Amino acid sequence: MGKGVKVAVVGGVFAVMIGGAGYGAYNIVSALDGGGGGSAGAAETRRSGPPDKEEVRETADAFLGAWEKGQAAEAASYTNNAADAGVLLTAYGEEARIARVDITPGVPRGATVPFTVKATVSLDGVSEPLRYTSALTVVRGQTTGRALVDWEPSVVHPDLRDGDTLVTGESAQPPIEAVDRDGTVLTREKYPSLGPVLDTLREKYGDKAGGSPAVELSIRHATDEADTPLLTLAEGEPGKLRTTLSAEVQAAAEKAVQAYPESSVVALKPSTGEVLAVANNRDDGFNAAFQGQVAPGSTMKIITAAMLIDNGVTSMNGPAPCTDTATWQSQTFKNLTGMEPNEGATLANSFLRSCNTAFIKLIDEKPVDDASLTREAQERFGLGRDDWKTGIASFDGSVPASGGPDRAANAIGQGQVQMNPLNMASVTATAVTGAFRQPYLVSPELDGRQLAQAKGLPSETSAQLKEMMRLTATQGTAQQAMSGLGGDIGAKTGSAEVDGNATSDSWFTGFRNDVAAAAMTQQGGHGGDAAGPIVAAVLRAGG
């Protein structure tokens, strides 16, 4: 539901219903870490160490029993954060209109107790059953030594995060039936990682798609993220919203990211900028494909190569010596382990092998300065100006002008450069067509928004970039990932080192005919190890 949802608030709380577990049979002293009440009882000797089985059972029973009976403050007092727990548990009975609660515990696993919730959600004479499972963990209170429920919103419902709450009411936005470019219906059941995207599309375009509101139990997030429906009490009339997505390419993207944890991918049409697929496989549910802000590694060399060509420093067949090391303002940079130096290398050869030192040495040539890479990214590739309007929330990259060692690091996709797969798919599209076409997921004709503009690349620069990417896909670091793909293909690999991580992030971007795609896998290793197979699978489906 949108932020303007109308909620019926009732002065009372839960209806009293004692479940088969017989909760409420245990007395817990009031001096709890959470600062709540609890039932009166004799003082006990302060204890230490992990709670024992009896403490876990008694604490879980007391908390669940009070929650089941609608005693929000009482239940909160058995947690180690009574203030936050009390707010959410009160909303559970009031704003969320959840009553007739019956909680059945499962078999404890150490200090963790799983449980099943059965309840009823009611509004304006309409009721629907609610059933789900969750779990709680009992810990030792740091100041009192009492056994307490370790408070997390997910205890109340597994989909809740910090700051979230539950509400039941008429949705601010009507439901939508999102369809792909050919009219195929897109659902979160068939395309799971589209869930947050579909929620955002509904919030932003529900009133423009011609539907009528539903009545729902939803999670209202603390952020600007669209509300997440959990249960529908009364169906609204969905409006139809056409997107640029391709059901076939989306299905391939969904399957591809599932093979690699913490992965994201975007595919688009270079000739139009239309997004064909966006998929994420992340524990946090974040749309990193559109909103991520991380170093892109050597995929950045597409932009750096364009900057060097446009500034007359070198050309595809011009010199770009690949030395063992390169020193820039007292910082030494190296290549990937095992790369053989080549003092006579051309830019194309250093590009297809992804030689760091070649690019770092060339950024010291006139007329290149601290802002040259920034100008190239902004003016030619449309990046870093905070003006993309894709139809949903997105980040359009950042390539800040940097001096010192960061000037060199930026050139190889480290330092202060930040990108996401959407940005790098767009970079590839610009490189191979010469024109910047801002990516978009929903037609600007629907809401009259103005897409971002940039002047693109000179034809000779684009031609050289495209040929170097072709060589990389057929002879260079992307050869293995791209093998077996027919048509006009090209690619660039990347590995981005992240402080504190033993393994680098895997990046890969490529094209096949009129499809460009880019992927990132956090701690996935070299570009061809994880991100490469993801991109290849998507290009195979769409190209």
C-alpha cells in the first residue's frame, strides 16, 4: 500500500484467545532489560552464560502467550528492546487489525524457538485467515542477566525489517497487472526478483493504469520503498501497465542469478534504451541491479579507453605498453597474477587482456587531467549527473574528478568510481552504437517525464570500442564465458577489490546483436567466474 493508505484504527487490541499451548502460566520478574513490566515475582540471583533449556522455554512461553492474548506491552517486556517491540506489537492488533491470534510453538533448536501463527484479519465486515511461521531466539540480558527474547521485527513476521510496521486498509494505489513488451503478464510468483520492482511500479503508476484500490494487510516500510502486500481482504480492479521487459529474457535472468549468491543483472536494447530484464539474487531484497553503488572494476576500461581515444592519447592500434607494475604518485599498481608484460602492446591488446598498468601509464599523457574521465562519463555516456528517469528508483553512476592515487584507481574501476549493472549495460550500449539512450523500464509517454540526454561518442571512437570488445569476447578474458554464442558479440570483464573482502567482486558486460547486458556478483572472483556466465545466459536468451 502507498503511504497515503486509509487505515481503520480501533481503540481495543486483540480479542482474548488462549491457544492450546496454555500460555501465561509462567511468572517473569519485572526487572527486564527491555524496561517493561512483566508479572510480579521474587527476585532471582543474577545469572550468566547462555540461557538453559528451561529458561528458553519459559521466556518463549511468556512472550508468545502475552502476544497471543493481545497484551502488547506485556509481550514487549519479555524482549531486550521493549520500546521498539511495544510499538510493533501494538500496531499488530490495532493498525493491522489482526485478531483471534493462535500461536503454536515448534521444537526448540538450541536457543531458537520456531512457531506458527494463525489469526484473522478483519476490516469493514470482511475477514480473511492469516497463517505464517516465524522464530525467536532467547538470549541473556546484558544488564539484568534475565533470559529475554532477542528483539527483531522479523520475530513478528519474517518479512519485517527495522522500522517496518503492519497496516490493514484500502490501498492508496490500485493494483496493477504489469505486462511485458508483448503483453505477457509479469508476476512475482513466476519472476521472484521482480517483486520489489512490481511494488514500486504499482505505487508510482497505479493511479495511471486505470484500476481501483484493494483492501490489504501490508508491510509499510520505514524507507521510501513501496508497501509490500501480505494478504488481500477485498480485491481491487487491476489496471494494465505495459513495461519494456521481455518475459523470455527476464526468465533467463532470474534463472542465471540463482546460480550465484549476491548477484544482479540488467539487459537492455542498445538501439532504444528499453530495459529487457532486471534480476537480483540477494538476501536483503535490494535492487542492486538498478540502485547499487559499488566499484565496477575493469569494465570501467570501456570508458577509460574512450577517454584516451577521444583525447588523442592513443587509438585501438596505438601504443599501450603493458608493464609488470605502474607507479602513480607513490602508489604502485599491479596486474592480475600470471599476466605476462608486453612493452609493445597496443590499446586493443591491453584491453582484451585487461592490463591495468597500460591504462594507468596512459592517463599521465597530455591533455588528460584529473577531470578528463569525469567529463567523458558525463558528456559521452550520460553518467553521474543524477538525471536518469527509468520509471523506478535508480542510480546513474558516479565518476568524480579525482587527484592523487584515486585518479589512477578510477581509470581501472576502483578508487571513487561507483556503478551498478544498469549503468554498465548502458555503457556497453553507448559504446557499440555511439549514441547514449537513457535506459527506461516504463515508457516516458505514460507520465511525460523527460529522459536524460548526452552527446554520445564520435563514430570512430565507437567503432574502435566495439571492435576491442569483440576481440575480448573471442580472444581475450571474456572468451570462455562467451563461447558458443553466435551473432555479433563483444564483452569486457572486471574484478573489483573491496576493502575487507578476501575475494573480489565479479563484473562482466557484453553485447550480442541488439542486446547489451551487465552483471555483478559480490565476492564472485574474476569477471568470467560468476558474472560472465550470467551475462552469457541472458544474451543467449535475448540476442
